[in-house]
Amino acid sequence: MTTSAPSPSAVPGFRRNMVTICAMTATIMQALDTTIANVALPYMQGTLSASQDQVNWVLTSYIVAAAIMTAPVGWIANRFGRKKIFIVCSAGFTVASVLCGLAQDINQMVGFRLLQGVFGAALVPLSQAVMLDSYALHERAKAMSIWGMGVMLGPIMGPSLGAWLTETYSWHWVFFVNLPFGIVTVFGLLAFMDETKTDAELKFDWFGFGALAIGIGAMQLALDRGEQLGWLESNEIVIEAIVSVIGFYYFFAHSFTTSKPFIQFAIFKDKNFVGGCVFMAVMGLVLYSTMALSSPYLQNVIGYPILTAGLLLATRGSGTFVAMMLVGRIMKYVEARTLIMVGMALMSVSLFFTSMWTDQTGVSEIVIVSIAQGFGLGLVFVPLSTVAFLTLPNHLRTDGTSMLTLLRNVASSIGISIVIAQLTSNTRMAHAVLVEHITPFNNALQMPNVTSAINLATDSGRAVMDAIVTLQATIIAFGLDYQMVMLVTLCAIPMALIIGSSKATLRAQAVKPGADEHPAVME
């Protein structure tokens, strides 16, 4: 039973701070796991005696389970209570993480990762809903800047932390690291969080959920395994694509013809929320696709060790951190859509300079560009997370956070699949174009310094030349990928006009009696 909230001045700051810490630890715990295990896969493969295809399921099982179970989070929280579900999912995720670290074979690992994804799906949307309810309307920007640090910094810091834990201890610790976070979250929620109102009469749309789960699950499988299996050249990918289309068809057909659909489409009547969905999808695509490109670029093209590459990429997190702290303070003076447009423009500029990287790019340039890109991400994320829920009714908030998380995850999967597929295709095409110039009639190849180093008449000389051509083709392909992501980011900038005036909305709601000024999770 929910206790009515007192006036804002009577809300104990300590209790709210404790709820904030719990929400943040849950967010960091889940966000880290989206990337921290990637660097440990080669080590797992050896220890668990798994093939490359088998060990890839360590990532696939988690992604698919999390994507499917994100959708029903809103209904589950409304039916059984947000506090109960938050505690159960935090405890379940922690236990599953420990079990992953203790796995003895690949089958156990995949099963425990599946379980981890099921419980982890609710952590980010529930933590965001808790943060929104814990702060009065005029403090929402501050709340989202705090919460956003966990969401954004987790995936950025994951690879470097995973590399350090794996090299210093063992791959098991990329999972054991969740244990202290989980303990803090569970006991903190038990002690400080109040339960929300529940609706025992709330019916579950099993057909709608089943159709959506099939559509999302099949799509995630196809996206995750498409590059490895050759996309539509593989019967598995074709079948998964067909099943996904059928699942989504039945989901939408059912949703528009039933009185109580699985997803409350009322959330899409809110203009600010729709704008938030568009930009959150773009954010997911940009953040994760650039991460998927930058790490192999630094390691395979420039030649940095995995830990050094992770530390260089982690500098993006410092830019994000500074931007989020700044935006939390200035949002009351600057329109949210203005900050979003400036942030997207800064991201576009940084992506342009990233597309100019070569195998000779220095550390200082990498750090400067990474910090700028992180700063742009921070400028976008906080106002986006705030304005998306500015005018959304309170009873739709958990559904909204679930949908926003789902869209970000799906967009990130699509973005990663597209950039990796384009990388392979562009490398092949660039290699073919460059090879055309390797002929006896090319004057550049007849220069003394070239002929003394590379003798194309020998097998070893041709192998050296092929390696050089492949490297340059790879650099070109990476550059084209970064430019593609840059264009997507640029095209999204005008869409900020969808979002209404955040300052006007705040002023209008501030004069309403009880206009969402009372936090809902504290006594």
C-alpha cells in the first residue's frame, strides 16, 4: 500500500539519497553487462572448450532474453508492485551473475546468461521510473543526469573494466563484479523504497506478448548472427526473418483490434514521448555502433593492446560525465531541444574527425575526439530522458520507460549489424579497387625505396603488398562506416523540433496545485 507523500519540504533527503544509490547501482550493474563480457569471450572459449559459434551464444542469449523481457516490465510492475519486482529482478540478476562465473561448461554458461537477461531486462526501466518518481518536477533534470551516468558510462567503461579484470584475475570476475552491486541494491531497496499501487484486476494479453516476443526474439537472433552466417545466404537467417515479420504482423493486427492490448498505445499520443523515442533510438544506434567500430579499429588497425584501447575509449566517458553534470544545472535556463540539437551536432563533428583516422593517428587526437563525442552524448541524453516524460501521465511512466529501453536496445542491435555488415562489404570493395593499381605499369611501385623493400616477383613480396592493401582497405571501410553514422546523426537533428518547449511546460505545471511535485517512492 502506497503512503501518501507529504509536502516537498518534508521529504527526508537521506531516504531519497538511498533510493537514488539503489537505482544507480542497479543501472550500473545491468549497463556494465552489456559490454563487459565481450572482451572475455576468447578466454571463456578455451576454459569452457567451446567453438566460436558456441561461445557467441554467451552474448546472443543475454541480448535476446533481455529484449523479450523488457516489453512486459510495465505490466508486471503495475500488477505486482514496482518494489517487489525491482527486488526480485535485482536479486535474480545477481545470483545469475554469480552462476555465470561458476559455469563449468558452455551449456551452463548460455543457460545462466539467459537467466541473467531475463532478470536484467527490468533493471534499467524500473530504475529510471524510480528516479523520476523520487524527484520533484523541477529536479527531474538533476535526477536524469545522475541516472544517465550509469546508463551511458556502463557500456563505455565495460570493455576496459572487463579487460582489466580478465588480465589481472580471470574471466570469471567479469560476472563476480556484480555481486557487491547486487547486495547493495537488494538491501537498499528493502530498507528505503516504498511500494507503488497495484492493480490486481489487470489482465495480461498473452497473445500480444507471445507475438511480440516471437517477433523481437527472431529479429534479435537474425541481427546478432547475420554477419557470422552470411545474412540471407543462410537458411537460418531467412527463417528467423520470416518468423520475425509474422510475429510483428500478428502483434500489431491483434493490438489494434483488442480492447486491452499488451502495450498501452496511449503513450504514443504524447508528442514529447514520441520525440524521445526517436532520439533514444538514434542514441542507441550511435553509441553502440561506434563502440562496435572503435575497439577493433584501435586494436587491429592502430595496434593498441586491448587494455590500452579500452582506456582510450573510456575517455569518452569523461566527456559524458562533465556534460551530464553541466546539463543538470542549466536545463532550467536552456530549452531541452536546443541542448539536444547542439549535442547531436557535436556528435556529428566528432564522427567526421573519427572517419579521418588512419593507422598513424596519435593518442592525443583519439582522446580529444572521444571526449568531444562523449560530451555530445551527455548533452543529448539528459534533456532527452527528462523531456520524454515531462507530459506523460504518471500511470504510464513504467510503460514509457520500458518502451524507451526496448527501442534503444533494438536500435543498437540494428545499428551494430548494419555497420559490421557495411564494414565487411566496404573492405572487400576497397580492396578490389586498390588491387587494380598494383601493376608493373604503376610508377610508384617502381621507385627504388619500394622495390628494395617489396619484391612483387616473390611470394613473400606479394604477401607483404596484400597486407598493406588490406590495411588501407580496412581504414577506408571504417571511415565510410563512421561517415554513415554521422549522416544518421545529422538527419536526426531537425527532428528535435517535434519536442515541445520544456521551459514552457515546466512553468505551466509549476503553477498547478500538486503538479507532480510530490515524489512517490518516499515517505
